[in-house]
Amino acid sequence: MSKFFTSSIGRKYAMALSALFLMFFLLQHFAINILSVFSPNAFNEASHFMGTFWVIQYVMQPILIFGVMYHFIMGFILEIKNRNARVVKYAKNNGSANSSWMSRNMIYSGLAILGFLVLHFIDFWIPEINTKYIQGDMSGLLVDGEGYRYYEELTHKFVNPLRVGAYVLAFVFLSLHLMHGFSSAFQSSGVSSMRKEKLQAFGKAYAIIIPLGFILIALFHHFNH
Amino acid sequence: MNLTLKIWRQKDSKTKGQMVDYKVTDISEHMSFLEMMDVLNEQLINAGEEPVAFDHDCREGICGMCSMYINGEAHGPDRGVTTCQLHMRMFKDGDTITIEPFRAKAFPVIKDLVVDRSSFDRIQHAGGYISVNTSGNTQDANATPISKHDADEAMDAATCIGCGACVATCKNSSAMLFVGAKVSQYALLPQGQVEATDRVKNMVAQMDLEGFGNCSNTGACEIECPKGISLENIARMNRELLKATFKS
């Protein structure tokens, strides 16, 4: 089994599995974020549940962190290996004749997403860890104790137009990454072409709807603050 | 038609190569690309220069010998053809055509446009065969029932001529379409089941050993393959390897 995971195909499976997990996480994240548009209370309740329920915090969160790190690190390792597999480059290469821009530039859309994640961690994850596990405040309440803090924190972050701009740009890159990544994950997992056409259509819809949804949520809070 | 050719010239595997410009005149649009190269070489020989070395054999799209990366595409701009079947009518008078060897670390240049594709042979040796008693007691192949669907899929995979266009085209120099086709043509047939587990494991291990890159599913190989080998063969190889790993 260890040979399998160090083989080129084993790595494809691992990249695909981590991608599928991340896409599921993204869907779940979107489902909670969209609540903030319709009901601040529901968003607060859901956020508090996610932030305090032990299964999420101590089981799913470490898996997520491992999944994110594995996907990025293995992505970079494979990119380096792939570049080394062609020492002398072509003087003329017509890549657009046979493949999509998204499929050829996953490393760049991935790097843009990594840049966004750094910003996202600084904005939300690090302050959250600091509040809960360093300061020991698991209440989820505002400083004045009047209700939960999650909705306030979210809307506060989307005041700065530069941050909103960065979020929008990052989600455009995420959409481009998913345009290829979704169907690619299933192809790597060995899914038969008979099921592939429907999956590709679903993948395209996912790659547009979810990032667009995140963009609209950011813009909604920016213009309604 | 009159053309300008930018061709990769490299004396041998150890010498550094470079692009060199040539002019060819009065090329008929009915010529194949290799015939155009023959005209150039005659011109070079008459001028006392070294002709351009390039691979070719059957010149009817079967042997998989001709290669060349023409204007940024393996076997040139046409679809479903090898370089020997590429006609000059695909180009226009006055065009500049860039001609390079198939490039991959696992396909080192031997001379000019000729590359060493023996890495494909070694992958085949690792498992691209079946064990059949050929001592005179061979069973009639028709005695083994095979579904039409499986027979067709196996035949489609078996049309791979091992030219290496998939590797040359792939941005990662991955050989997975070739290996996927070779694994699939046996995996789909009852005769291939005896060595199925070892075959896929050994062929994939040899592929990795040869220094090919990793498939990232761009699909470029499928588009440029002169035999139209489908990406489905890569998905099948992935399934076969997973199955083989669990079996052993």
C-alpha cells in the first residue's frame, strides 16, 4: 500500500481525495455564510455550533488543515516534478489548441488561492483561535455580552474595499481552479466516462455558483454595512 | 508554395542544439509533411550540408515512428494523423513552420528530430503481454466469449501505436495515455486477467522510473493522439492499479 501512495497514480488519487474533501468543505462553508445574508441570528447560531462542537473542532478541523496542507504541498511537489520531466522547453508550444487555460494553469490559480487563504487565516482563523484557545473565551459573545460576535466580525471585515476586492479576485481564481479541478478529481479517481458528462456539467455549475455566491455575500455586506 | 522552416538541429545527444532557418520552394500542397522534409534534405545534400535527421518508416500512419512537434503541436495542426499523413495543404504559401523533436526527459534527443523512445519499450516489457501457450495447442480465440462492448473497447485501446505524441503534447510529459491504453487492452479481455495484478503495478512502476511527469488531466494527449485514444483508458488504469493494490 505504501508503494501505491508514492506512485504517480497513487498521488493522483490522494490529490483527488483531498480535493473532493475540500470541495465538500467549501459547500458547507458556503451554506453557513449564505445564512448571514438572510438571517444574522441563524448565522450566529451556526457559527457558534461550528466553533464549539468538539467533533468539528477536534476531528474535522485537523482533517481540514491536513487536507489543505497536503493539497498545496503535493501540488507544488508534482509541479516541480512535472517541470523537471521536460528539461528543454519547446520554442513554440500551442497549448490552447488542445487544452483549456484553466487546466494548464492550476498552479497559478492555486497560488492565488493560497494567497487568499493566508489573508483569510489572518482575518478570521488566527483571531478565532486566539479568542477561544489562548484567551479561553468559548462563549462566542460580544465584549459587551449582548449577543454573539460572529456576524459583527464578518460584516466588519467587509468594510474595507481593498479586502473585498482581494476576496472577489481570489474567488475568480477559485472558480477557474474548480472549472478544471472538479472533473479532474473524478477522472483521477477512475470514474467511468459514462458518468462523466453529467459530472462535468455539475462541476461547471459548482465552479461558477459557489465562488459567485461567496463574491455576492462579500459585496452584500460591503454595501449594506 | 514557398515556406520558411525553423528546425531544431542537434549533432548528437551530447551536443547542444539550436533552431536553424531554411527556405524551401515549390512545395506541392499534395505532399505529405515528410515528403516536404525529403525535398529539404535533397536540397541540403546537393549543397553539401548535413541532411536533417528524422524518424519515419511505414509512412501510412501505422508504425508510430514519425514524430516531430510542428508549430507547437505533436504531428502538426491536423487531427487524428501522424506526421507522415499530415499534408502540406494544412499550411499556406509564405508560412513559417517551427519543427522540433518530441521533448521529454524520458525521450532524449539522439540527433536533430530523432528521439530515443525506448522508455516505451521498457514499459511494455514490464507487463504489456499475456501468457498464451503457442506450442501448437493454442485454443481458438473465438472459443472464449467476449462481450462486443469489451472487445470494441479493447480494440480501441490496442490501436495505440506508441508514437509518443501524448508525452510530447502533455505539459507534464506524462506517459499515462500510452500506459493506460496498454493496460486497458488486456484488462478488458479474459486473456489478460492472469497477469492483471502484476501488469498494472509493474508497468506503472516502470513508467515512474523512466522519469515521465504526472498526469494532470488537461486532456491534451487525447486531442493530439493520432489514434484518438480516450482519457477513459487512464481512468481504467487508475482503477486497475487500485484494484491490484487491494488484491495484493
